[in-house]
Amino acid sequence: MTQEYGAQHITILKGLEPVRKRPAMYIGGTDERGLHHLLWEIVDNAIDEALVGHATTMDVTLHEDGCSCTVQDNGRGIPVDIHPEEGRSALEIILTTLHAGGKFDRRSYQTSGGLHGVGSSVVNALSSELVVTVRREGKQWRQSFSRGAPTSTLQVIGEGVGTGTTVFFRPDETIFEDVHFDPERIAERLEMKSYLTDGLRIVFRDQKAGRRHEWKHEGGIADFLPRHVARGGDAPVHPEPLRFRAQDVVAGQVDVVLQWTESPAERVLSFANGIPTSEGGTHEQGFKDGLADAALAYLQAHDAIPRGVEVKRQDAREGVAAIVNVLVAEPQFQGQTKDKLNNPEVRSFVAAVARKEIEGWLHRHQSAGQAVALRVIQAARARAASRSAVQEVRRKKGSGTRLNLPGKLADCSSSDATQTELMIVEGDSAGGSAKQGRDRRTQAILPLRGKVLNVEQATDTKVSANRELADIVSALGCGMGKSFDVSRLRYGRVILLMDADSDGHHISTLLLTFFYRYLPGLIDDGRVFLAQPPLYRVDVGKDTYWALDDRDKERYVKTVLRKKPNAQISIQRFKGLGEMMPKTLFETTLDPTRRRLLRVTVAPEHRLTTEKTIGGLMGKDASVRFQFLTENAGRVDDLDV
């Protein structure tokens, strides 16, 4: 290794080279999320035209190959005139230059989802083919690109009626792990966009499936709340939701709709300039601040807090279902993926508006105000009772009282919940290997016998009486349903460890259904994981590779043969976890430094799809599953039965 280090060793990436060299910096990764982020960037550009009043329609087409998309709007159209300083068309500059666009001042866009000027150029850099057609000034203009570079000049291809922009792009298969788009994911995102942009007509065409969706909601987020957020089966505390809007010269605009429900959870969906902010931000925190201030002020004004009850801010927010959407002139997002809003001025603005509007509404609507007050007091009492129960359990544990744990649970020695994990394992055989191979200090093993109960088709009484599920709840210690209390959880992580075959996937699905219905707090807290045990062992000489599935195995074999055409490859398929030696199971699946885990989460924009999927595929109505199999049978190459 050379010790020299001078100017000649410095690499300068020009143009869009940085994007292709480090795509994760711009789109979050090259997985499915990153792939779809390309589409969201183009869609958000069309949405921005609607937000400033220049577009009324957006059409999105997923082409028959499933790997390319077209987005068309009737906005103003990307400028095509020559830039006075660059000597190139504005369209070419926007598509080939980072930090170039019309969103850095407030003359063209008062609010927008794009602020860094990198969206379109990043999509161009990561696409093997991109074609832009613009309708402006009575003409149609077109230019094509590939991997960030122009492949044609900007040309007039004919006369144009109206104005607008059409972008066709095909993601680069050398960049992404898989270039196939998910039509359900696209449809769900576009439907959400239609609620957030009042009056915008959005059409989505899935050419492969021959489906067409169209959305238009004049009521905006007021239509969104009852149909998507507050439909989880929990009754509302007051019949009519509260909606308010406000505007500020510096902080922008805020639009909020909310309703208290009987749910123990707090469900807030937040958006900034039409973009879902899954990690929240200053607008969401400002809303929570204002809501808590308003509820506590109302309780104090009416002397409604019973003696001996301590009401905290979290009690005021319990059960609230809300949508918070802000339009900000100069949004400060955390990262290019825009998952979190950071504008400090937005927090104080939204907090002040929320307190004023909510407190005034509670005073004006006496019956609703009283119902909300009772709901907040109920939450405070439940929290206090839960804390007392936790203290009692800790006291008994400290005095040497034995906890009522399942007999087949192989517990860990550490009592530090931040360091421990419970592995729920399929079968006694796999459980035996896991018990021998685990780290006994931090890893607990709970083997299950066969397939567990499908809770989607069972009554609460039957679920409570089920031995296998009762053992899981007993081992976790946090209760379930309405008695769930995450503070009593005995382990920091819950890991589902099943065979890497169809039966293992089925058991994982049954368990996930149970957690989703009866222990949703664990999923919301990000404590549930799926282990990724290998299905194949691939030996090439002295090197060993553990493949998760057939596609992983084939990808690795192709890579080896491309580098070493005459390589001797040995492949072993595991029948189950119990077939692995304890040492092998630890090295491939249990060792925290080498294993692969999938965290189970439900993003706010996917809650509707999750509800439909679990209710349809796991519910009693077999026609839903029949339809699913009929529509997707053609996509199956090899069925594992």
C-alpha cells in the first residue's frame, strides 16, 4: 500500500457522477424504496404545479413491462428557452445539473415539495432511459437522456395544444436490485396525494393488469380522516371531526383535521407540501404541543380534573387521530428523502394555531368538550394504574417471587430489556438447536408447536384460551389488547425465527397477524423483527455463502461464474432450522454481528393497504383470496408446496 497522498490522488466527480457513485445519498438506497423514490420525485414536480394553481390533472402510467413509468401533467411545462449564462436550454440544465431549478426563489413556486433542485436530475442520472416532452407556446418539444447525459438535442416535434410536461423514465438495472415497480404501492401513494391536493384529478393506469384508477377529492384531508385514519374500529369520542386552517407570511399555511377516539394509540399523519413526513418534524410536534396545551387549559378552566388524578400532556393526545398538512415556502427537510421537516418557525406557528382553534372549539361545543375531557381523564387514570401494576411486578420480582413464565421458555440471564431479545422459534427441533447455539446472556428462546391460531378468524375468547399465543403473551409480560403496556415488556426485541420455506412463511404470517391485531404497540415501537435464516449453503472452494432464497442463490452463482467460469460450486438446501448444527445456526442467524433481520413496520401511507391485506388474506371471506390467487397466479414461476 502506497504511503503517498497528494493532489493527484483527489478524485473530482463531475456532473451527475456523484449520484451514480453514491445513489443512497440522494434516494435513500437502491432497494424497493429507492426505486419508488424516483417516481415520487417526478410526481412531486407535477404536484408542485397543482399547489401553485397551474395544474388540474396528473396522469401516471406504469407500462406493461412493469419497469418504466410515465408522468404527465397539464401545468406550465418545463421552460425550453436558452439560459442566458449557460447557453443551454433550461430543460437540459434542469435534467443534467444538480441544484438547478425554479424552486430556489418564490417567484415561480410559493410552495413546493422540491427544494434542493436535485429531484429530476437524480432521476435522470439513475435511469437508463429518460424522455421529456414539453407543451409550451403552441409547440411540442422533446429531448432524450440516458444515465444523466443527453442522447439527443432539444427538438420541436410538432404543434402542441395547451401546456404541460410528460416524463418517461426507465430505472437503470445496473443500479437497482430490482427495477419492477409495485402498482399497489403506487396507487396508495397517488390516492393519498389526491386527498392532500384539493381538486386535483389524478389518474393511474397499470397497463400490465389492465387497471385504471381515478381520484379527485374537493374536500381534501377532511375526506381523508374518516376513510383512512379513524376507521380502525375504535369509536369516535365526538361525532364530528374538527378542521382548521391558518396562514402566516413567514411560516406558510397549515391545514389540520382531527378527532378523538377510544383507541389507546395516538395516530398522527403529517405532510409537508404534499409529501408524507413519516418521521414527523416541527409541524407534527407543533400540533402535538398545541393540542396538549388546549386540552389541559380546557380542563383547568372547567375545574374538571378530579382530586388525586395527575393529567399529563400524553394523556391529552391519547386516542387522537389527526392529519397535519403544511405548505412552506422554504421547507428544510432532513435529507433528500424528505421524511422529516426541520423548519423551526413552523413549530411555534402550528402550536399557536392549534391551541387557539382546539381550545375555542372545545368551549363552543360543550358536549364534545365534556366527552374529550372524560377521555383525557380516563387516559390519565389508566396510565397511573399501569404504572402501579409495573411497580408491583418489580417489587415482587425483587422479593424473589417467581414470575409465571411458560415452562418451555429458555430465558436469558440478563434482566436488562434494552439488551435482551425473545426468539419465537418454529418447532422443538429448531428450538433445541437455537437453545444450544444462542447467547444465553441476552437471547431467550420460545419454541412453538406447529402452526398457531389464525386470529383473524377467531373470537377474542378463543384467542385468549389458545395455549401457544398465551405462552407468547406470558413470556413478553406486556399483556395484550386493551391491557397492553409496553413498559412491562421483558425483552427489547421480539424476533420470529421460522424455516425459510413456505410453511415457515405461513407461520410468520399467522404470528404477524396476531401481533398486528393484539400487540400493535410492539410493531409501532419497532420491536418486532423477522429473522432471515439461509435456505441454501453455497460452497465455492474454501468460500461459503449463505443464500436466503432461490433468487439470492442464483444471483450469487451467476456472479461467481462470471468471474470464474470453471469454478466448482456445491449447493446444499436446508430442510429446516432443526437440520442446522447449533454453531451454524448461531453464525448465520443468531449472531447480532452477522445476522440479517427485517424490522416489521407499518408506514403511515401503508396502513390502508396493510388493513386490506390482513383482512382479506387472513379473514373468513375466501373469495378475496381466490381473487388474489387468480390475479397473481401468472407471476409464479416455481411454487413451493
